[in-house]
Amino acid sequence: MFSSVQPDERILVTGGLTGIGAGIVDAFPGRCVVWSRRNGVDLTDEESVATAARGLLAAGSPPFAVVHCVGDFDEVPLLDADLPHYRHMLDSNLTSAFLVVRHVVPALVAAGRGRVILFSAAGASVADAKPRAPLYFAAKAGLSVLARTLALEVAASGVTVNVVAPGIIRHPHSHRVSQDRMAPRVPMGRAGEVRDLLGAIRLLLSEEGAYITGAELVVDGGIGLR
Ligand SMILES: NC(=O)c1ccc[n+]([C@@H]2O[C@H](COP(=O)([O-])OP(=O)(O)OC[C@H]3O[C@@H](n4cnc5c(N)ncnc54)[C@H](OP(=O)(O)O)[C@@H]3O)[C@@H](O)[C@H]2O)c1
């Protein structure tokens, strides 16, 4: 049986007030529930996520899809990083995804349908050195393992789980200095914009995307090919 997002079904977008998440919210007008620190949900705090999940699930049937965008970036060499920084990068990029999985995905499984999209970063799942942002990429690599494992665990329920891995995506709050340095290396000759990701998101939410699970869609203008 195929399923795709219907006009009256909700999409939970974490980190959806700015950046990539906000672009996804704009692409699905009237359908998105946003969890962000600025509207009172800290995705790194279990009680905060659990409380928000109880409210969301009490307000009707579970969302059709969860698009988890939270994930801070920072360029700090490994030997310059202290424990608080390590914890922040792991919490923001990996623990936050775990908490969404733990508190929201069981409702999708119980409903027997749904889509989970987690945001990694281009190149994160390639097991080589990441001197530019080692903790960020370590957390994103862990996220890929989590996503693929969850995809397997819930496959029989009708819920799909996939990763979108952007390259350089510019928006008003993106890391401009780092992006300006990296942009000349993009084979397609330009940095990406939020709208460049929307095809991947629409595919994964569509009926035609219902058989895609455990995949990583790299959307990076080819920078990962270098
Ligand atoms: N932009 C890129 O070039 C790029 C490239 C590769 C991968 N990615 C990945 O794509 C995803 C989205 O990127 P982005 O550039 O849109 O990120 P972003 O600009 O940092 O936006 C993330 C959003 O998440 C919210 N947020 C952060 N920590 C939170 C927390 N603990 N609890 C609740 N909300 C939190 C922030 O809102 P508040 O102000 O409310 O905290 C912000 O609106 C991330 O996972 C990122 O790692 C981005």
C-alpha cells in the first residue's frame, strides 16, 4: 500500500523557524508543526521533547512525517575542542535525533505509516578524516548509523527513514566564512540554496518515494565527488 503526505496531514519540522527548516515549512504551507528552541522546545533536552511530543500526539493523529533539521555546525580542530564543545556537537546533531526518534517515531509505527527525514551533511558517512569539523562530522556519521538502523527496525511498519545530506546551503544564518572558503570547490560552480533541497524532501514525502528507505540523498552540487 502506498502513502504520501495528504493536504490535511501534519509534518513535524524541528529547527523550522530559520534556515533549511524554515524553507521546508514554507514549501508545505499550513501543514507544519515547528519545534525550535525559540518556541520552547529544546531538542537536546529529553523532558522538553517528551512534553512537546505528548502535546503533539494528544492533538490528533500523529504527523505523517518528521523532518529533523536541528544540528549545529562548528569548525574546531580536535585538539582545540573541550568536553563542553564535544557534548554540544554530539547533543545537537545526534542526541536530538535520538530524542525525536524515541518520543515521536513510535506513534508513526503504531499508525502504520509515515516518513522520517534526518539531516546529515555531505561526506559525513565517508569514513575518512574530517579535519575541518571533526566533532560535527563524527556526530553526523553516527546519525547515519542511527538512521539506517531505524530504517531496518521499522521497515515492516510502513514507516520510511532516510537521510538528506546537503553540501553548502546558503541562507541568512548559515556559516558564511566557512561557506565562502568552500564554495569555489563545488563542481557545479555555486553554493546551494534552501530550494535546492526541496526536490529531495518532496520525493521522500511523496507516494513515489514510499519504497525508499535507509537511503542517503546527497544534495551538494558534486562537492562530495572531490
Ligand atoms: N546550511 C548548510 O550549509 C548545511 C550543510 C550541511 C548540513 N546541514 C545540516 O542541515 C540541518 C539544517 O541546517 P541549517 O543550516 O538550516 O541550520 P541552522 O541555520 O543552524 O538552523 C537550525 C535551527 O535549529 C534550531 N535549533 C538549534 N538547536 C536547537 C535545539 N537544541 N532545540 C531546538 N531547536 C534548535 C535553531 O533555532 P533556535 O534559534 O530556535 O535555536 C535553528 O532555527 C542541520 O542539521 C545541519 O547540520 C546544513
